Amino acid sequence: VILGDRATKLLNKIVTDTPDKKYDTIVDIGCGTGVVTQMLAHRLMVDHIYGIDIDSGVIEFARDTHNESNIQYINQDISAEWHELAPGLRALEGRVSLVFSSACFQWIDNKRNAMKNIYRLLENGGKICADIMQIPDLFEGFPDMYEKFTGNLQNIPTKVQQMNVWSDLFQESNLKIISQEFILENHTIPEKAFKDHFMPMLMCLWAKYWIDYSKVRDEVQHLIYGQVVPNMPKFIDDKTDE
């Protein structure tokens, strides 16, 4: 629900900024189950949409449940070498009007390759509209935990540093940044969903900054759920008491 809300806000911005824009081809990177891809088809004037995702399971689900006559789904890692991309995707070289992506780019390991591929796909004047999640420092405010794992846990880049990484990558790939903003939002999440789904997702992102996370995974998770989560700010929903 939260990620869908992010995508809706990004789509609303596109509609507001360019209400009469007509698109020949849109690529939705990290399309997941296709919910947002279908929203793009309904809300934008577009001839062709390609939903791209590395997960073959969600691509099959998208084809079965969120398809339209102008949507095609492709199981693809956008960071693969250009010659390894699906022929149908390579055929779009220089033809894509808009690359849309919501809460996906932060998961990409080879970001440089991904940006190079996106640049090759875009037509002259084509645009990227993306929201990128910041990777949180789950030990923020707990300096003793950093000391405990000295030698294994690297320092998490600040929000500004993380934004600069993306800015540098875009510019290195000959992509001009038209606008960027940092948005901090508070969300009310049921406690069980927070522990069972949201925190594991954050920890997967956070694990990228460990030298060998597998050695300490169980101990770290015990500390996170035993000490960090109980001290996080709680936003109570008066209607659900969650």
C-alpha cells in the first residue's frame, strides 16, 4: 500500500506537469504485479507500455491480472549487459518517451549499467521519472551497536550522500537532472505488517552495507527487533489502534 501510494504521487506529478503530453512508448522499470503499469495505461495518453521486472513470478501475475491491449510485460534485469537484454527491449533503443520507476532503483546492484541501458532506450528528449527509496541506518542513535560490529558494518551514507550518488550516476550517463527533491513522510503501519513485511524489506536494503551480513544476520535481527524497533516513534491510528 505504501509503495503504491508513492507511485500514485509520482504519476500525479507527471499528469500535473504535462497534462496534454502524448507518449509513444513508456517503460515501467520494476513494474512488479503490474498495478502501476495499468495505472499508467489508464491515466496517460500512451501508445505502448512495457513493464519490466527481474522477478518472473510477478511478471506472470501481471500478465494474468493487470494487462491491457497496449501493455507488454518483459522479465528482465535492467542492469544486465546491453547484449544480454531481451530482443524486444533492445528493439526500443532510442524510442522510449518516458522511463517510469517507483521504489525500484535502490534495489539495483549494478546501477551504472542500468543507467547506461536506460540512456540507450530513451529517445532524444525522453525523460526518467523515478522515486528512489533512501537506505536507512537502522542503528542510528545506537553507537554502541556500531562498536559491537566494527569491521563488518560500514557507515551508511547520509541522505545527501545517497542523493549525490544518484546525481553523479545520472550525469555520468549523459542524463540531465531537471529537478529533484527529498521527501520525508510518516506512515501509519499496523504493527504486525511493520514487523513481518516492512522491516524485512528495510533490512534487505541495509544488508548491502555489511561486509558479511550472513555471519551476523540472526544476532542483528534479534537486536533490531529487541532494542531498535521498540524505540522507534509510533504513530497511532485512532480508528484501528494499530
